[in-house]
Amino acid sequence: MNGTDGGRLRRTRRWVIGTLVGSLALLSGYSLVDSGRHSAIVEDLLRDSDRVTAYQEAAYLSAYEMSLIRATADDPSGPQRERVLAVDDQAHRATLAIAVAAPGTGDAAEAGTIAQRQINLRQDIIWYLSMLDRGETGKAAEVLNTVIEPSYQRNTDRLLQLRDRYQQRYEHHQETARHDSRRLLWGSIVTFVLSLLALALFGWHTRAHRRQVEAMAATDLLTGLPNRAAFTTHLHRALTAVRPARTLPGITVLTVNINGFRHVNDQLGPHIGDRLLAEAGWRLSAVVRDGDVVARTGGDEFAILLRDLDPTRADCVAARLRETFDEPFHLDDITVDLEISIGAATASADDDVSTLLGHADSAMHDAKQQHDSFRRFSGSTGQDSTDRLTLLGDLRRGLTDATQFTLHYQPKVSLADGSLAGVEALARWNHPTRGPVPPGQFVPVLETTSLIHPFTERVLTLALEQARAWLDAGHRIPVAVNVSTRSLLDETFPGRLAALLDAAGVPGALLCIEITEHTVLSDPTTTIDALRRIRDLGVKTSIDDFGTGYSSLTYLKILPVDELKIDRSFVADMVADASSHALVASAVDLAHNLSLTVVAEGVEDDLTAAALSDLGCDTAQGYHFARPAPAADLDARFLPVVPA
């Protein structure tokens, strides 16, 4: 499913859930309104039921009273006579209760009229009974037939009419309530079903959203490949699946680093860098099989999991990877050519995820350092990596110890008069347990990590402190310091250098920054800009090991440098080798024509020094003049005592 289909499905799912929730809200609101109406109907039903009962009771008492009166006419001294007035009182109260129960209504007024008639009839009944007591039977019968009986009949008929009316209303409300009850029942059923659907859809949506979040958490958003966490999971599953069957080796991991990506990203911008990484991911994925896993593990590094019983397949995959990166990257109007470094490690029976990845990384770093495109992990690679990690840890701790790193200084001697023209500061590391560690062992390790920055700052601080000490003693001795490519290409380096000069109180002219041809070639634009900012501080700049590169002449005329140092490989045999002599002579002439000072390195004897002097070389350094030594030894040999 592509992104468009997935987005359409998510929108449809949200619309369906929204519709169901809206429908539930409407049904719930309708149910609330209908429940209120149903409650009112039930209340009316109860009132009508009470009124039917009241009118029925009043009518019954009125009819009962009339039957007692008739019985009294037949038997004036019978027991009915004693009950007439009592029943009359009950009938009056029943009628009066109807009037009180519905104040302000027509029924109340009519019930009041009936009650008043009942009161008036009571006088007629008493009069009727008195006539019976006197034996006036004829007159009593006339009063009964013409006054009492018609009035009672009128009251009874009206009470029954009112009862029937409320009976009809009661039956109507009863039917309405029954209908509403059915409607509420069906509404409740529909609401329940919709609620179940909404809950089911919400659960489905939540589960789909969780799967989407999990997929995003396991995916590199830039390339669409699995990220490091997902790759680690795949590798763990692969190792777990094959280990019980004892089919190892069969799992091989490749780690791939894009050489020079950082410079592309810095010079052309993150947009081009992102495009390059995305296309690199596509190229890597196109090389492997469907069952293999390609992941971006961070920055410009990728990892590939090969599931194959033949570990040599990694060599074929590496070859195809190199071929696919031989094709240039066409990004908008820009063409970029890049190479890759590949490390391979095949799982052994006891390897876990971190061990296997560490082995592949070690092989990849070994390939990078050896300028080789592919290396496979071996025992020696592992030992080298262990030694490198141990050395790196010792370096990190050593940089926090103010006593472990010191500087030795090698004089730079003027060939014209033999005077001290300056010194080159060379770092020395006195390891607390291993003793002195040669620079060739620890400097390359530093240059591959960010530790090179605090190391460079430590060396510059010590060199400037010594320059300040010589200045305070009356000697202006320029100090040269080698600066690595990573330090010079750090855009904050010129600013930090200015702060160090200010803190030491040393003028910029007493410091010289030496860089190699490789530094220039790695990023000419950034290098030239950094050198200009450094020269604005008054600091001298120098090209070290000149002649070992192959294209520095292209930039030499525009580089903001003051000095050219001819590499010792040409100086050492210039007396015996005519070709070396010619190259040194050409370098001296070239430098002077560009108004640069020339320094010859590696001068080992007097004949070489004389030959350089004959060529017009300005300055020389080497064992013929002095080996690198602490500042105190250099003071005793080269510096005159300044009178107090």
C-alpha cells in the first residue's frame, strides 16, 4: 500500500468513526428529550388514573347514598336511616377532594358546584327524614321524588361523565406511553448496536494507529528504510532463528559509510545531503535480495543483513555496492561523485547483536583508514579495534590530566646566518603506565574522533604559554603548530584561536599554523575561508609536507599562506639524487615567486644544509641542527642570556 492509499484509508476510517460518534450523540440527545416527554406522559397517566378513581368513588358514594334514602322511605325505622347522613358526609368530602386536587381548573369549579349541591341536599335530606319521623309519609315521598332524587341523579350523572372523560384521557396517555416505551426500546437497541460498532471501529483505529506508530518508530523517515532499532531487532531474530539449528555461519552484516558525505552536506546544504542519502538508500536496496535487510543506522552510515549460508556472498554484494556507487549522483543541477567504505562480519556461534555489529563497524573503520573500499573482520582487526578503543579511552582521560601531554620544540634555523628563526611544537604523551607513546600511534586515533578539538586546544595553549614565557624573557620566537583537517574545517576554530591568543597575551605574529596539502584538497573553499580569518588575527600560515599531494599547485596561488615547507622525502637525498635536487630547487623558486618563505624539513647533514643554502632556501630544520627537545634544553643551546 502506498502513502496515498494509506492516507485515504485513514481519512475514511476517521470519517466513519466521526459519523458514528455524531449519530450516537444525536440519538443520545433524542433519547434524553424523549425520556423527558415519556416521564411527563407517565405523570399525566398517574394523575388521570387518580382522577378516574376519585370521580368513580364520588359517583359510587352518591349512588349509594341515594339507595339508602330510598330504603329509608320503605322502612323509616330501619338501620339504613342511621347511615344516610354518614354516607352523605363521605360523598361531600369525596367531591370536595376533587375540587381541592385541581385548583384553578374547570373540573375544580364543577366539583365545587357538586359539593355545594351536596351541602344543600343535606338540608333537604334532614327535612325529608323529619317528615318521616312525624309520619308525613306523603309529603316525604313528594320531596324525595321532586327534590332529592333529581338532584342526586344530576350529581351522579355528572360525576360519571367526568369519570368517563378522564378514563378516555387515561387510556389515550396509556397508549401513548406504550408507544413511547416501544420507541425508547428500539432507540436503546439502536444506540447499543451503534455503541458496539463505534467501540469496535475505535479499537480497530487504535490498533491501526499503534501499528502505524510502531512502523514509524522502526523506519528512517528520510530514506524509508528500517532504522537502527529495527535493524537490531531483525538481526536478533535472525541470530535466534539459526542458532538452535547450528547452521552458523550464515548471517553476515555489512556496514557501509559514504566517504565525503559531510563535505557535501556542509557545502551544498542539507537539502542536497538529504537527497543524496535517499538515493543512496535506493541504490543499496537495489543490490540485495528481498530476504535481506537494508537499514540506515545513522548519519551517512547504512547496514545490510545478509541471510545466506555462504559468507563469501558478502564479497559479491560489496563488489556490486562499489559498482553502484561508481555512478555519479545527479542532484538537481549538481553532479556528485562519492565512494563508500564497507566492513563485513560473519556471525560465529557465540556472537550476539552488539558483537556482530561491532565487528562489522571495526572492519569498516579499518577499510576507511586504509583507504580501501572493503574489509572483512578478522581476529587481527578485532584486536586492532580493541587496542584502538583502549587507546581512545586513555586519550580521553589523558586530556583531563594537565601533566600527561607536553610539548617538545624543534628549531627552525636560518640558513643565511644560522640564527634561530622559530620552532615547531611537537606533542608528546607520557602515558601513566605505558610510558611515552609515539605521536604516530595516538595522533591518527585522535583525528578520527571529536577528541582532536580539545587536543588541538591543549597543544595551542601550551605553545602560546611558552611563547609568552620567551617573550617575557626578551626573546621573540615564533612557534609553529600543526593543525588537523578536522580542526581547521571547524567553523568555530578561528574564534577559539583568537580567544587563546588573547588569554595568553601573545601577538598573532608569534604563532604559525601548519596545515597539510590533504587539508586543502579535502575542502578548498572552507580551508581558504578559515585561513583568511586566521591571517586576520596576524597569525602566520604554512603548507606542511609540500610535494606529497598532487593538485595543490591549483590552489597555491590563491591560498592565504606565508610559508612553504618542503617534505623531507625530497630533502633527504637531494645531494645524491639529481631529480630530488631539481624538485627542491623548483619548489624554492616557486615559493619565492609567490613571495612565500621556504622551510626545508629533514636536514640530516651539513652537505644538505649547504645545498639548500645555495638554492636560496630560507630556513631548515632537522636532526643536523637539533632533535625535538623540551623548551629548557632549547634555551640552553640556542638562546643568548639577556642581561637584566
